[in-house]
Amino acid sequence: MQFQRKKMMLPSIMVVGVLLTASFASGVFMHKIVVAVYAQDSNSGRGFGNTTNLSLPNGKSIPINYLINTGKLLGLVLDKSRATLSVNISAPSDNGNLTIQIPRDVVDNKKEGNADAPFRVHVDGKDATFKETANDKTTRTLSIQFGKDAKAIDIIGSKSTVQ
């Protein structure tokens, strides 16, 4: 099996193209497999496929980047008094995953000495399987697993400073 890879850079999309071909050589069937990968560059959402807006009571909105592999993100609700970001989803099949980039002023979780502490995450009121995949000065990124028919994901921190 031989692999052929072509790479082409576009302004905001990297494309790695692969071509599937079949041929007969010396009576042996041979084929090539080509894989296509599409990714946004770091200037446009840092690889997140979607952006939704968290609407605030003052009329402002904050963009939230996310990627969901199964189901649909229906909306976001922030409860500042509980430092909880609720994500409403529709999950028609098993083993979904939501990766969400949370601005630290929306919800953050700190322990003594202002060090990062793990968030608590619930799916439909039960402890969820998740991991923090990235963080920087302004955001924290979580990858959260959910099951079939999940409706709500609560990301619980210790503070919300958004105005």
C-alpha cells in the first residue's frame, strides 16, 4: 500500500488532500488511500467549529467557542450567583462530546492562592466525565462527555466576574 499526501495552505484553512485510486499492476490489485483534513488556523477560533453567544442582562453578548461531535448546542445560560454556566444540548445518540472554551470572566474556579482548581461538571444533574484540555490567561477549555438523551451540562466554578 502506498500513501500519497498533498498539502496546500489557504488563508484561513489548511487542507491536506488524499486521493483514492485503484490500479492493476502485475496482476495484483493495488490501491492508494488519501485522507483529507480541514482545520481552521489559529486566527479564527483556534480550531473550534462553532461559536455561539452568551447573552447578558445588560444587552451585551460574549462569544463562546465550542465543538460538539454528536447532537446540537441549543443555548447557554449563566447563573452568576452560583458561578454556573449551563449548556443546553440535544443529544440523539450515544457517546457525545462537547469541547467548550470558557472565558475566565464568565466562569472560573480558583483555590487558595488564586491557583486554578478543577471545575465541577454535571450532565443532567450527575457527575460528568471531563478533562481540561487547555488554559491560558483568558480562557479554559473543557472536553465533556455526555450520553444519549442528555439535555443539560452544568459547568460549576467558584466565581463569575462578567459585567
